[in-house]
Amino acid sequence: MARTPSWTDPVDLLQQLIRFDTSNPPGHEAACIGFLDEVLRAEGLETRRFARDESRPNLIARLPGRGAGS
């Protein structure tokens, strides 16, 4: 039986995110950002990382719209 990816279960996803030690100082969010980047890319989202300090990157994800407006 194939295992469903963890990000399809919100509880499992939250448990995985809580396990990352991103307490400040010192931060060290890179591992958590890497995990989130993989999850978002697996779902087909375009992502980009930006960082002044490699251990504290920012992640931007783009969810394209349909162009229908409001």
C-alpha cells in the first residue's frame, strides 16, 4: 500500500513543521524552508528562495490565478 504524501494530511504536516527547531536566536530556518519548498514544488507551485544569511532564508511561492479578476 502506497503512503499518501504527508502534506495531504494537515495534522501530519503540522507535526512535521513543529519538529523543526526555528527558535530565535539563532533561527536556522533553512531546513524548514527546504521542507516547505519541496512540499510546494511537489504540488506544482513556483517557488523562490532569497537570503542574506543562508541559515535564515525567505521562501516565496506563487499560486497563479485564472485571470478572471473579481
